Amino acid sequence: ISVNKEKITGDLLSHGEVVAEAIQTVLRREGYKVPYEALKKLTRGKVITMDDFGKFIDNLKVSSKTKSELKKITPENYTGLAQKLSVL
């Protein structure tokens, strides 16, 4: 068995919605009101791209530092609690 890294990366990048959790977490930390609802409105029932998230982030009422942090989150680098949960 061998891993098809190109296929896995393509599949991952075609599902930008995986970063919604990370964005919500940062927005909660910043005291943003109802981050879940804002992201639900953006993502519910839609195919979302990273460009869509970029536009969403640009329109947030948060500091430029926070916007920069949010734009660095990608499906490739966001793992949530996976590492912590996988250590037994």
C-alpha cells in the first residue's frame, strides 16, 4: 500500500470548510459575537473555498493581527485536537 499524496492533498484542499472550527475558536477567543452563527451562514449547504473564507475574514470586525492569524489557517495545517487525542 502506498499513499497517494497528490490525491489526499487535492481532496483536503477541495474542502475548505474543515477550517471553520479553527476560525470559530479564534473568534471566540477574541470575543467575537456569535461566531458559530456567522460561519453557519457562510458554510451551511454550500461548497466553500479558501477564497470564500478569505473574503469572510476580510469583512470581520477584528484586528488586522487576528485577520492575519485567521488567513494562515488552511486545511493542510489545521489538525484541531487530533495530535492530543491520538496520543495514548
